[in-house]
Amino acid sequence: MANDMMQAVIAEDGQPLKVGEVARPGLKPGEVLVKVAASGLNRADLVQRRGAYPPPPGASPIMGLEISGTVVETGEGVSRFKTGDRVAALLAGGGYAEYAAVDEGSLFPVPDGMDMVKAACFPEALMTVWANVFDRVGFKSGEAFLCHGGTSGIGVMALQMVKLAGASKIHATAGSEEKCALARELGADQAINYKSEDFETLVKEAGGVDVTLDMVGGDYIQKNISVSRPDGRIVNIAYMNGFTAEVNFAPVLMKRLTLAATTLRARPVAEKRRIRDAVERDFWPQVVSGKIRPVLEQAFPVAEAEAAQALMAKGGHSGKIVLVW
């Protein structure tokens, strides 16, 4: 491409985010260049901005882990996607930019009828939920499920996915009555307002759960153990209330529990392709048909990236916040 510069959101220490000019990424074999239509925000972006979650080696230092857009160039060895294809993508970095280089194994095909802003709501959440709930701890039809942060970007997908996968009972925690209503709409049988109710008591009264998806950590660690049924599995994708806790492991032993934790960002491209393939097989058809729906809190023009991140940091939102190019 003739012009080798592009617009991107730039973060300088202590300064509000601004849009500036940076070099356009080059393509490695197996990658495509996407002209970005929309960039999804994730909590990881805020952590990266604070300096606590650097991009993996070789990844763009620009924030942003998911995008939607159109393929404008293909690298050597790309076989499936071609120029002009509409796509949504998971990235290791570089999403808050006008163009992004992506391995073709991290792309989903976006059908013509799907709005690009909505398409940007899916890749990271679908792949995170599949990699954790279905792959790592093997959720099966007929099991009971607990999702903390039920209306977070991850939570809104997790509730819909386990519902489609045949969960016997779905519990969700959320921080307001409005969010609890949304969680029920998305498939939760029981939505618990953690600000006024104790999920440990209520989930135990309902018979406990087989699989728990948690991003809270801290004092939730012991409570998750408490509400688990024998052979239950707990998987953490974050520890927003802290990485440390005093834990009594006796019930882990007595109930034969599994405690797991994973991240997605630093995994090799072949591993991401495996996850993408599974999501595309098991859940993307439901995205295309509208059975799995995006939950969009707000779309901001890119120039308002600072306001978009401020809304995410405040934590009152449901579903996704998106930047539009």
C-alpha cells in the first residue's frame, strides 16, 4: 500500500488518550491486513495502560484485542480470506488503530447483514468462554453453571453459550437489579445482586454448581469452593478483587474439585486457531442466526477513546464498549 502511515490511539504516561500517526503494520506470512471498522474495549486494555499487562513479544504495543473490519491485503500463504472479506478478529494487540495485522487463524467471517459495530463485540468473549468453560474445564450438557460478572463483556456471552449447550441451571451475579434482569434475559435462571445478596447462600440453597467462571478472585475463591458440587470445576480469567486469599483447601480435597486459571492473549497463533475453529463450529452459526446476540453498552467515535475507557473503568456498564473508526 502506498501510504505506510495510519491513525491510532496513542497512550502517553499520565496523558489522556489521543489519536495520532503511527506506522502501518507489515504482514508476516499467514497474516492479513484489516481496515478496522470498530475496536472492542476489554478490561485488559486498562491494565495494559497502567503498565501491568504488556503485550506478548512481537505483538503491537497499541492497545486493543479485538476488531471488526475488511481485509485489504493478504500476506504470503493466506488461503482462506481474501481482499474485500468482512471479518471480526482476535488480536494480541494493535486493535485501537485504523489498520491491524492479524493471523488468519484468528479471524471470523462476518456475514453481509451483520453490523460491524456489533461484530466487534464477539471474538474475544466467545474465544475466552470456549477456551475456559468448554475446553479447560469441560462443561457438559446437564451441568449447573455459575457466572460471576454475568453482564460483563465475557459474562453476556458465557450465559448465552452455556444455555445453548444445555446447562441444567444457570446462576449469575451482577451489581444492580437492572443488570440482574439482563442476566435473566440472556439465560440465567437465578440472577443474584451481589451488592445486596450473598451468592454463596443462594447458590448452595439451589443445590450448588458443577462449573464456575470467575473474574473476581479475592474472597470469592473460598465461596466458589463452597458452592461447588463434587467433581466441580472453577476457572478464573481474572482476579479483580485480588490475587491473594487465605483459602481452606479441605473441601477441594473432599469434593475432588479442580481449580484452573487461564489467559488467552499470549497463546501461540496455532492455539488461537484451534480455539477459533471450535468456536466457529460450535457457536458462530448461532451468532450468524441471531440466537447469540451482542450486548452493546455504547459505541464511541475513536476521538473519544478516553471517555470510552473512563466508562469501562467506572464499571457500571453491561456488555461491550466499542470504538468506531
